[in-house]
Amino acid sequence: MEFLRELERDGFVVVPTVVSKDEVDLLLERLKEADLRVTTHRRGQQTYAIRNLLRVVPQTRQLTESAAVRSLVEPSLGPNAFVVRDLFFDFDKTSDANWKVAWHQDLTIAVRHRIEVPGFGPWSVKDGVPHVRPPIELLERMLTVRLHLDDCGEENGSLRVLPGSHRHGRLDAKVIRVWRAEVPAVSCAVKRGGAVLMRPLLLHASSPARCPEHRRVIHLEFAAEELPGGLRWCS
């Protein structure tokens, strides 16, 4: 499969169409109806993230089990792949909230409880949820699917990536600067209903929007293995 070759080579691939316009409309409607009081995270007065999305909006679980999504995940992770973290991001950037995200890798996983296991650490807590750095080999076997519910391009702060950076392990600040200087960044323009597939170790960032608009994303992280030593995925 061509998209799988691109994913392994570059660490990401843009899929133009995953769900239809009607399916996107239904998801947005269900998100509006959801009780967000205990699941949202805010930047000022603006909701920007919902954790445990599959529990809050059951239609999203149907999405993760759909043939369209499974056809993207299984070629890389196999038929036993499952969601280990599920988030909804409302990245709307306005004149009052137009932030950027610095270049980084996704180096931690969310777990239910802190249990000391060799190779896992250091630990942190984000919004009350334990997070830990797992071995690099585990991150290399994970896949993130970012499903876009709005058109997203450079004008409204699209995801930017450094192709190939996922194949070099954990990168410190000095090495990240070298990557930025030597590798041209790619902007991941995605139409409504499309998706970005990416490896967690891929260097990625986003810039402030020039024309702030809706930029709503369902963020799904997949793995195909249970954690060792009694650790359990948070999802």
C-alpha cells in the first residue's frame, strides 16, 4: 500500500477522505449535545480538549471500529490494534487566543495508575491523569490518527512536520534545532473529513493562524499490545 510506504518513510501521511460530510455533521452534532462539564479543558473561556471522547460521545467509538478507520490502522499495527487514548481538540485560534505549538515529539502515554516498571519513566500528571515515558520501542509501534472536522490549511495553523524524524529515537533540544535547520517543514493541509496519520516520534508543531477559523480534530492513538508489569492504558 502506497500510504503505508509513505508512513514508514516520512512518519506521516495525509488521507484526503476518511468520513463523509454527513458523518462529520453528525459527529459535530453529538459533540454539541455531550455533557462536557467534567471532561473539558479550557484555555481562558474557550473549550479546547475533551478527554475520554469514546465514553462521552459513543458515536466516536463506532467511528474507531469503522471499516474506513480500520483500513488505515490495521496495515501498520495489525488486526489487534485498539484505541489507547481518545481526545477531541477544539483548536480554534482567534485574535484573543492565537497560540503556537513548539516543535516536539509525543513521548508520553496515559495510564490508569502509577506502577513502577523498569524502562518506564519519568512520570508526570496531566489533568489528574498519570503519564509516563515508555521505552522508545513501544512508541515506534504506535500510530496516531487525527481526523479533521473542518478544513485546515496554513492560514488557520495547520500541523507542520519534519519528515523522517520519527526514525531517530528520542531527540533532545540540540538535535531538534539541527532538524529544523536542515529539513524543510511540511504543512499538513487537510480537508473536512480527511485525516493525518502520524508516528508519535515525528517532530511536529503548529504556527499561529493568519485567518483564525474552526480547527476541530478527533485525536486517536492506537497500539496493538498491552502494557507490562500491571500498567494499563488509560482509555
